[in-house]
Amino acid sequence: METWDAIIIGAGVIGLSLARELTKRGLRVLIIERGEPGRESSYAAAGMLADSEVLPPVRRLAALSAKMYPEFVHELRDESGVDCDLRELGTILLRASDGDSHRIYGIGLSSEKLLEIEPELSSYSGTPTFLRESSVDPRGLISALLQAARHRGIDLRSGTAVVEMMIDLGRVAGVRTDKSAYTAPIVVNCAGAWAGLLAPQAIPIRPVKGQVLCLVGGPRLQHVVRAPDVYLVPRSDGRILIGATVEEAGFDKRTDADVIRRLHEAAIKLVPSLASARIHDAWAGLRPAAPDGLPVLGESWTPGCYFATGHFRDGILLTPATARIMAELLMGETPACDLAGFSPLRFRN
């Protein structure tokens, strides 16, 4: 039976990035993916790096991750030749009241200034704020990470589901899949919305559905636009992503025509010229969410078994920092952020 230094369950952006970090530190890593690598919540995400939107306990981790992004995508481009379309032009946040706390972090915009920097927007009676946030193309990020994994010699087995965690003398010894068994002294569960299904290390992670619409052939927006009921994320190739819903629908990834229509109408209300754009695609993804809305990062009650999941709506944003701090933890170093509040031990009972 072949042995690795670490096994990672799940080949989304979190699992791929962590495998890359561990390989950089000299570990031999195997990734096991139940489906097609990178095709779950990572592939469905819009890619806003909205570090101002996270829950207070996550702010330090989010700020670190946002700061890491330029170097992160630069390194990936060098390793893979893939451009992740990191756009650093900022976000226009539209809120309904002047009392919104985002004004502390952003720059208030007059109606005149709003239309000057984004002339396609309709007039807005609320409170516009400019935020120095970025966006990235998650599908480009996945492609770059997969190429980087090949470049670094990371083993990847796809189309096979982990069905059992192997335990020997009270600690992790590897995993068993529906096809084979693999041994390692470290196993990291990065299985996203499916992370809670693997007993005996089950944690209460649930899938939360989000539907997204993509338009092409419309106006070129410069900034991400976030309003109370919809957001618009432009890509450098002219696509505009519109999202996203938050639905408790189990593992159902079907799109709903009425929901897509409502997203489309909300986008046109913000940017009337989008009425001339055509619908290119629509899809749904399943975000992994814990009951308290916080990530699950750290070692479980079984030595050698770790979790890196539960990022909910912030998986793309938190990717580089999660990979770094989890690699630090696994290597016995002091993580750059305190992980106590994210520990899986909070769910043991």
C-alpha cells in the first residue's frame, strides 16, 4: 500500500492550495476528489474578494488573505501560465442608509461621482460607497492551481469518494475509498459541502445553494457593484456575473428559471443597458456552511485528522490565507492567525 506524508480530501481551491503549500514545504501529498477537480462551489463562485463583508471573528483572516492575493496569483501565473484575472479596480457598494458601517472602511460617493466612475449605473437614492476590494476569476484560479499541482508533482485521484477514515491506535492512518486505500499520518478534510458526511469525524457542515447568472455582449463595467438584492462582477473579457441566492436546498444544484429571471431583472434595474446583453449561462453551487457561519480550521478530536472547510460565501477570498495557516499548523509552526475560534472541537458534543 503506497504511503504519503499527507492526504487531502477535496480538490477545490482550498484543497489544491493547501496541497501546493505543503509540497512547497517538502511533503509528499495526495489529493482525493469524489468528482471532477474544482467543479463544485469553487467553480460556481463569482470571485468577489469582499473582506469588508465577513463576520467579525473572520476579519483578521480575511484581511490577511486579501493582502496575500496579488503575490498568490503572481506565483500561480509563473507556475501555470494561467491568468486568474485579478481585478483591483474596487467595489461600488450601494446601501439603503447613511448609518451603514461600511462607510468607515470606504469612501462615500456623491451621485455625480458615482456616475462619473461607473456611468452605466442608474441613479441611486441610497448611499454609494467605494471600497478598495478586488475580484478574481475562480475558474481561472482552479485552472492555475491544477496546472501548478501538476508542475509540483502532486498526486491527484479523481472520481473516487472517500468512504472511511482509517484509524490505528487512536490516530489517523489514512483513508479508504470506494476503489482503494491510501495511507498517511495526516488527513485534511477539505471536502466543502460534503465535509460533514465522513464519520467518525463528522461535523455539522451543510450545503447552502447559490444561483448565478452570466451575461455577455452588454456594457463594460469597471467595478464590482454590490446592492442589497444583487451583485454584479465584471470580468476582463466582458462577461458579467450576477448573483447570488442563499438557499437551504440540500444537495440540489438545479437552477430555477424564476430565480434567474429575478436576478436578471435586479441587474437591469441597476444597469439598464444590461437589457441588451444576452444570457450566456446560469448555474448553481453548494457553499459549505457551519451552524455559526465560521470556517472550520484545525485538528479534530482524532490526532492527525484536520479540517479546512466551512468557508460559506468566503471560500475564494480566504483561500491563500487558509492554505498558509493550515500548512503552518501541520508543520508545527505558529499560524499567522489564531485558529482557536475556528476549531472543529467546538462541534464535538
